[in-house]
Amino acid sequence: MFRNSITGLDGLFKDGDIPKGSVILVTGIEGALKTSFIFNMFSNHIADTGEHGLYASLEETKESHLRNMESLGIRKSDLLHIFDYEDMRSESKNEELDIVKVTEDMIDFYREKYDNLTFFALDSLNAFYSISTGVNLRKNMYHFFTRLRDKDLTSFLILETCSPDKYVFVSSADHVEHPEYFLADGIIELGVIEAKENVKRYIQIRKMRGANHSMEKHQIMVGKDGISILGSVY
């Protein structure tokens, strides 16, 4: 169960868990530990289940991710596969890249290679939007989210925000609609609370279909073995 993959995460659920096959947004400002949270959760989940996971990065190389995770005490399992798009972006730099098709083909490749590939992460939707072709963002994202569910993947999509009001770094004229918030099955927010000289990182489940969960903000700490979640920040 995902709720048991990070120390203290189960305290955010009154009953239930992150439903299998759902699409979850992981939102927050820069430095809120969005990537680290997913990596830590995936690594521990793999250790318990032996399932395979896929982490797709549009913003960092595989080597950069591994260095960052090692600095936080998070060890990558051999069953967690990282795809960083670097070669594809270099090859297509002079032509338009259909990032949706590339991503779907990439997922299918790993699913054919590993029968028990059950969860997927995309880092980030912001970069995904900036590369995506077409103008109808809502329609495109509806089909993309649907295809992720059809592939029986539990998917975590990172969306970086620039303020608590969730204005998103995208250039499309459709950005004000934030279609991903309506389409997602769950929203996990990670953020930072500053009070005088006291700074705390927090996690909050804002939405989770199929699970009874707390709406409170809980403090996140980083120790020698990765992330843990403490009690309410208030």
C-alpha cells in the first residue's frame, strides 16, 4: 500500500489508500520536495512489493536525479527505471516533438519489457505543457489522463506552482483553466510555511477520490533515511 511507503503517510488517511490506477497531481513551489517525495515513496513501495516503477523526467538528467536522491539518503531500487528524454530532445531539436505520443510510446516500451510495471511519474507537467503540440490543452490532457488510467498505471504527475494561488508556469492561453485539477483523481500538495524565522515544509492531501483522508497540513522532515511525515503543523 502506498500509505505505508513513507513513515507517517498513513496518518493522512482515515481509511483507504491512494487508489490503484488513479492519476495523482503532486503540486507545490520549487524546493517543496515534490521529486524527493515521489522517489522515496516509489523506492519503499518497490521494496515491499517487487513491482516496477517508471520515472520520466523532462527537466533533469538521470544522473542529476540520482545525485539529488543520494544526498537525501534515498536509494534507487533496480526496479525503478528513469527515463530523461535527453536523447529524444536532442534528436528533435530542429523539429516539432509530439511529447504526448513520445511519452505514451515510452510507457508502452517499459510495460512490454516489465510485466509488473504498475506505477509511473512525470516530472513535470509544466515542461510537458511547454513542449506539447496543439492548442486545446483541456482536450489533450483529458485524453492523456484517460490513457494513463487505461494502462492500469497509478500515475503521479508533478506540477510546479509559483504561489499559493496556483498560478502555473505555462504559456498556453488555456492555463487559467487549470484542467489538470479537475481531471486528476487526487491532489497532493507540498509546500513551505514561513513564520518569522521558523520555516516548515508540509504535505496536504487536497483531494483523493475513493479514500477518506485528512485535510490538515502535516510537517515533512528529511533525515538520513529520506522523508518522514510528522503531525499537523498547527
